[in-house]
Amino acid sequence: MRLQSEYYVSLTCGHRQLELTQPVVMGILNVTPDSFSDGGRYTRLDAALRHAEQMLAEGAVIIDVGAESTRPGAREIGVAEEMDRLLPIVEAIAQRLDVIISIDTSSPEAMTAAAAAGAGLINDVRALRRPGALAAAAASGLPVCLMHMQGEPTDMQRAPRYGQVIDDVCGFLSERIQACEAAGIARSRLICDPGFGFGKSLQHNLQLLHHFDALRQLELPLLVGVSRKSMLGQVLDGAPVNERQSAGLAAMLLAVERGARIVRSHDVRPTVDALALWIAQEQSAQERQAQ
């Protein structure tokens, strides 16, 4: 069961439009020293720009810039430190590249400053729950991705518990959608992410993937982020981060088949290639039906 066509939307992301009639790729640009996958590789402005250029050339439609690690056990950093890392890179990408810039932040100060610097999308793992975040996101005029997370990065993987994980995730996201609408953020500006790996055991993640199409009840575009995550390593008998790509692509395609329209990935080219096949077979099926 797939996301129905009435939920496909075009989002206004600053000066650019994000078309979601087909799945698109969001390339990950971590400018942190402690990211679980590529921490420290792109903290320098020149390295960050080169990587953004490469992901754009490989087919990314969105570049998601994160300046605070949210891996399990990550320490929380101050707003000033986050903005010192984030803003120069957002400004440089906005000036040089024709791409939608997403900011992976929960800080209202960073949301406001990055929007002024050229960001086109807010991607918040805390779903605008920090004080001031709802107001800052509303004032920015940008679309917002709301993610489900149980707990905080410092403790989220300490024995997470759910009644029914898909019901609990949908319930949380529904509540956050209502909070956004009450704060003046139109429903048409919202995207939802169930938050694979954020306060979820392997079994929770597998159940969430299996029932991903249940998220269609939210009637909003869906984002999936499974790239290189520990759930893949667990399935693959402890495979390290750099050996999880194939499983990640398989998980991504399962989610796309069940409704995801934005795919967040470290590995842009393989993800774009895998999606190209999925899109081709969908188009072929539609053409046969039209005959």
C-alpha cells in the first residue's frame, strides 16, 4: 500500500520548490567532530563544500546540514557552538550551489539565523519541543520535518519501551502536528519522520519498517532515515558502519514502497541509482494501466 497521490505535494523551501511526485534524496552533511558515521570529516568549510557539491552532482535534491551530533550517547552542545559550526557552511552552500538546504537542528536560535542565511527546510529530531522552537519555526516560514524520538540522545537507547510502536509513533506525530498548527505552522508545511534508531530497539525498528505504510494516516509527506544505522549492523551480525550500505538500501526501498518520499542518506549515488529502478518500474506499471 503506497502513499496516495493526494498527499504528494510541492513544498516552498525558501526560494526553491521541493517536488515530491517522486521520491527524492536528502544528502547528509555532518559538520560535527563526533557523528557516528563521518564525524570530523567535514568540519572545515572547504571539505564541507566539496562534499555538498559531490552529493548535488550525484543527485541529491536536499543537503541536510547538522552541527550537533544526535547519535546515541552524544553530548548536548551550546547554541553558540552549534551556530559557529552551522552558519558559515549554510551561507557558503546557499551562495554557491543551487540546492535546498535543510538544517538538522532543535535550536530556535539556529533556526532563525539559518533561515536568514539561506536554509530552506528545518529538520528537527525533537519535533519543535524545545522552548521557543515552535515560534521560531513559524516565523521562519520554512517547511518543518517533525521526527519521533523517545528520550534524548544521551539516554534514548537505554531500554526503550512502547505499547505498540507504530501506534505510539503515530500518536506522538499527530500531537506535534496539532501543536504546529496551533502555533501558526500550516499543515501544508509539515513532513513526518518516524525516527529509526531514536529511542528504539532492533525489534521496534523492524516493526516500524514493516508497518511503515501505517504512517500514511498522518496524510503528510514521509521521510525515512536508515542510512548506516546501528539497526543494520545488528541485523548483519555486527557489521561496521562502512559495511551497512546494501542493507540500508534494502530498508530504504521497503520504506519507499510503503510511502516514504524523502530519503535521508550518507551514500547519495547508490541511493539515487536504487530509486531510479523503483521509479522506472512504477512508471512502467502506470503506463500499462493507462493502455
